[in-house]
Amino acid sequence: MHVPFVDLSRAEREIHPTITGVIEDVVKNGNFILGPEVEAFEEEFARYCGVKRGVGVGSGTEALFLALRSVGVGPGDEVITAANTFIATFNAISLCGAVPVPVDAEPVYYCLDPERLEAAITRRTKAIVPVHLFGQSAEMDRIGQIAGEARLPVIEDSCQAHGAEYKGRKCGSMGDAGCFSFYPAKNLGAFGDAGIVVTDDGDISEKIALARNYGQRRKNEHLEVGFNMRLDEIQAAVLSVKLGQLDEMNASRQQAAGWYYEMLGDASGVTTPARRADGSTHIYHLFVALCPRRDDLRAFLDEKGVGTGIHYPTPPHLQPAYADLGYREGSFPVSEKLAAEMLSLPMFPGLTRDEVQFVCDGIAEHHAG
């Protein structure tokens, strides 16, 4: 048996004719930029998240950048975020001219540790960016309380949390704005790069809508220096179709995760991801286990025909691009330990019980050997 790390084609086969049809409609209409498909998807996704407004952009990084810019983040400011995240979170802060200030991860849930958050706030802090990592929310009640006391805006990095909930609230709906990526491998993925910012704040949405389109209010009237950071019509049409399947696809991931929890016992040598309670949900963008012998296990599974991933082998604060921040090994020990031990197991809609059993048998065989 061969079990791929990801195979998104299984779950999408049934809707491919519909997707092909909406793409053909866009081509026939000849309206490719900021047309009715974008407007419809913005409304649909905002409603899905439980907020009033959505502004489609070209990627998740653009969403984060424009959201931060909309709340006044600029050169010389500091923005607090998670040490355990993909580098795009740091990049968006840097694009504003601001400085990323990492906070170490919770040892159990892998997200930004709110108990370390207050100590990171300085007079230069302009915003907080919690990251909902791998499909599960950060601890938003405590983060929101601290942000409120410090009068700091919260921009949610929800790029891995499409449909995930924290105590009954959708990720992306709990801060001043929520940012999503629709990179093809996401739980809700486009046929290329795409993103969106969702918010209840009309001022934020208007600033982003202006900035994404050359600072243009109407054709040839430019109120500010802006950008070309727009969601296109074809991607919006595809996303509208796939949004209708998102809850079902998330449920399929959750079922596969349930099999992993069932089959990976204490004798497996790996630690399965913890799940928050109290009405919170995990939508398993990734199923990330911890294994002290991670690299050996990965090589063993590869020989068995099991695909795996590592998210992420080097934290942003130790990347050459951020050497000027001055961090060294040991600066954020929890995040660095996670980076050394995390192994992403196969996870995608349509993953079968037999395939999960094959993966788990391989893990058990490696541990026994």
C-alpha cells in the first residue's frame, strides 16, 4: 500500500464538473478582476465566519499585511506573534516595516502561549497576531483580555483554520480582523494563491479594499499609494463552489483524526495532538504528532510507502532572513523542541481507515524495532 501525505483530488472529484462550469462562465463573461464572483464569495465567506464583511486579496500573506496596515502598523512598530508559525506571519509584519516579536508556544496546544504574552508588550507594540495553528484555535479569551487591557488590536492569522471554532466562535471572528489563505493545500483551497480578510469593522474593510486596488476609490481616482493585491474572479468562483463542501471535508478530516487517536496508543512512541475542549473544534489542516526520533521515523515510513511532512523544521526566529533580530538557539525552547520533533502524518478528506491503520502499523513497527 502507498499512503500519500496529501491527496486533495479524492474529495474534489464529484465537484469538478461544477468547478469547470463556473470557470467557463467567468471566461464567457470576460470579467476577471473584482467582479460579481469576488463580491459573492466575500459575502458568503464572511457570513460563514459569522462577521459582516470580507475583502478578497491575492494570498494569505497579503491578507495579513493589509490587515496590519489597516490598524496603523508601520515602520518602527513592534507586532507580537507566535514563535511557532510559518515564516509568512513574520514576513507580513516585516512588509509593514515593523518588527516581529515572537512569543513561545504552549507546550500542549502548540499555539502562542498567553502566559508569556504580557511580558512581550512594550511601548512600541502596535498589534498582536495570534496564529491558529494546524487547524486549532489559539487561546483567544486570554489573548483578547490582555490585548484589551493594553488597547492593542488583534489580527488573527487563521490561514490554517477554515471552519475551526473556539468556544463556539469561528476562527477569524474573534479579533479586529481575521486573515485566511486559500493556498491549494488548505482546507478551503483555490486553484492557485488567494486570500481574504474578514471583519466586523467597516473602517478596516474600507482601508483594505482601497489599498488592494492601487488606492483607487473609483476608476482613475487614487486616494493613496496602493497595491495590486486582488482576488481574481476565477479563484473566487472556485472558492464559492468549494465553500459549500467545507464542513463535509472538515468532518472527513476529523474522522481520520479519530482513527489516529484510536490506533496510536501509548506504545506507539509518538504523542498525538491535544484538543481543546469547551465547544472548541480542531479541523486538522495537519495531523501533527511529536516523536523524539522524528527523522528516523520519517525515513522508515518513507520506505514503507507513507508520505509525511515537517511543519516547520526551522522556526522563523532562527532563519537567516531574521538573523538581525538577534535570537539564538534556546531563545524559544518550546517552539524549538516542537520544530525538532513534529511530524505531520497523512491527512486529507477521503483518507480511509485502512490507510490510517497502515500508517499506524508502520509507526508501531518502527517503535518496536
